[in-house]
Amino acid sequence: MISDHQPHIVVIGAGVSGISAAAHLHQGGLTNITVLEGTKRWGGRVRTETFGQSLIEVGANWIHGGSYANPIFNLANQSPDLLLHEGQIQRFSRKNGLFYRPGKKNVEKELGEIGFRLFFDIERQSAELYNQGKGKNETLAQWIENKFNEELDKVSDSEDKEILEDILWGMINYLRLHNGDELEFSSANLYGCFWDIPGGDVKIPGGYINVFQPLVDQIHDKIQFESEVIKIDQSQNKVCLTTRAGNDIECDHVILTASLGYLKENQATLFLPSLPDAKIEAINSIGFGRCGKIFLEFDKPFWAKGEEGLKIAWGKDAIKSQRYPEEWYKSIFGFDEVLNNPNVLLAWIGGEGAEIMENLEDAEIISAVTKVLQSCTGDISLQGPVRIRKTSWIVDPLFRGTYTYGSLKPDLLTYINDLAQPLCDPLGIPRVLFAGEATHETGYSTVHGARFAGLREAQRLIDQHK
């Protein structure tokens, strides 16, 4: 039972972690809540929009782990129509699609499937380094290249070997996305420390943002938009917040759910007094990724429906000699079909190329992407997209990136734990609490990690005030 005193709790950020925290506080009897959101919308890095003939996911794309061990899957199942397409749950396979080689003969489907199997076996071996404690002091880029060479040395047919090499090096762009950034920035030892929930990647035809509408309905009157917090002053027994608009808000507790990218850029001026050294080191040491999407709408599709899109087998020379910024497009992994959107393809891009893309004008992107598609298909008359919708998570000052990954620093889980620790007053009462996906040891980089972390910190305060 909650005590008679109702503390004032401010949740900073109305993304998944903040919404989850606020709704759980409300359900737990702590109802004196204010949610301060810096943008004009709720959802954070979940953002569903209308584009073409249907919905697109500008932010998070899937439920990672379509089973009841995943709190997001459980939420979505409360409104089953969100998950169903033609009466069935849609699971995304990372092993579908056809490989195209720019300027070269394209890849037969059977050989492409061999390339997929070979790559994902190498990826599995990468993940096992962490679990088996057999990692070497190498970057993920170094380890992957060595494994590519080992496996290709086993292929006797010279033509097949050349094609498989192109496929494997094209899959580097998949790793940039799956890992979160350039492979040179990550340790091979840490690739497998992420915990996968069973059930595969589940699509949400009804829109990812709508999964969280029932939570927002409970607290919608608590949310204040365009209220970016620029100062968190914990120098007294209470916490005083200052917004960019100049408003001061006094409260008993704060649950901070800002992105790690935002903390990297602003922690030095955001907190008074300054953060403890261990927390600053954690913020600086955990990687925060750069991944992007480009939605492309065409007058009519040039691809065959059901192929699951087009993957680009760039080849070793193209990837190893990639020049930035002019060859940003060589970071594109491929073009996927978009559910219920027959004229739209989704281009995936990670690392340095994603950041460069976000700073380009739409016309520049359309021109580059059209040339890539013409080179892949061999059809120089292929008409490019009539319009695009690109993401801007990296350049957005309230996000500064997409999701957490393990950097070259060896102690990722220690850093995540340090980041998650609350700031307490001299009596040991938690005053500033930290949530968000970057604070969850097994779910970092995911939407379910964000929800788990928000629930964790809300429960901490519920327990405090019983």
C-alpha cells in the first residue's frame, strides 16, 4: 500500500521507457506524475507514419522476440489486430531476398542461399565468442574479415568463390545495422553478449506506435510537450528542473529516459552537481549507433512481389575502398518490400553512410539510389523514386543516434549497470533515476529493453513509498 504522502515524480521523455514508467507508477498508486517531452509527439524512437498507401515505421521496425517472454509482444497481443495480416502473424526473415552485384552478373537464387547460410554461420561463431569466453583482442571488423578468408579458402570453384566473396562483403552492411555502427568501433568479444528473446522478429501491420496507445491513454493528461529539460539540479533535498522555455519545476524524484546519444552530448551541462565519475565513464564508453532508413515510393513497382526485396553484394573492393562522403550509398545493405505498400521499398543503411545520408537533400539521395538500382538490375532506363522519406535520428539533437552497442571498451555490462544506478541523496533516497534501453543489461538497443528499464525504475519508486 502506498503511503499517504504523494511524491511529485517527473518522468523526462515520453518514449517507450518513459511511458512505461509513468503508466506503471500510475497503476501502482503514485499518481502525482508529470511527463516532460522535448518534442511535439510521444513515442520516442518508435515513430509510425503514413507514406505511400499505408503505414511505415520510421523508428523501431519489429518486435525483437515474438513470444510471451517479451513485454512488447504481450502488449501488442492485447489488441490482436495490430499483429495480424491476412489472419496471420508476420515474422521477418533475415535470410530472404535476392542478391544483386552492381555492374556484374547477378546471383542465382541457390548460390545466394548458400551465401546467406555461410554468412549467418560466421555470425553465429562471432556471437559464441562471448558465451565461450574465447574472444581475441580484435575489432569485430578484423575478426569477421579473418573468418571470411577462412571460409572462402574452402571453396574450390573460382567463379562461385568470387560470387560468395561479393555476398559476404555485402553482408558487412547488414552487420553495420545489426551491430549498430561501423565494425571498427566494436570489439569482437562483445558481439554475442546481447540476449535474444525467442520468437523471431515480428512485424506490426497495425503500426508500432499503436501498441502503446493503451498506456498513453492512462497518462495522456500528464504529458507536457515541447518541454526539453536543460538542467537537473539535485544540490538540495528536492530536485529542481529547468526547461528550455525557462520554466522551473520542483519534484521529489526524476526518472530520466533520455537517449544515450543525448547524454553523451549534454551530460556535462545537464546535471548539478556533476555526475559521478563512474557514470560519466559509462556514458562515454558505451557505443551509440548510427543507422538509417530511406523509404522510396515509385510510380509502379519494378520488382516481383514476394521476393522480400533486393540485397546488394557489393564485394570486397567496394567495401574496403569506400570513400566518404561521396560513396555513402555503398553503405546501403539492400531494399526491402514494405507490408501493404506495393509501390514502396525500404533502403537500409548503417554507420558513417547513414549520418552522411541524413545531411543530404532528397534530390541527391534520389539520384544516388536510382544509379545504384540501375547498376544492380542492369536497366539504365529504370525510373527512380518519385519521393522519399529519410530518417534523421542522428542529426536530431534530442536523440543523436539510434541504439546502444558494445564499443571497443571491454566492460559493456559493467558500464550499463553503472549507468542504471540512481543518484541518491545523503539519506539514500533515490532522487534521479535512469531508464531507457541503454540501461538494460540484456535488452539494450531494443524496445523491450526500454520498457523493462522504465518498469524497473517505476517499481523502485513504488517500493520506496510503500
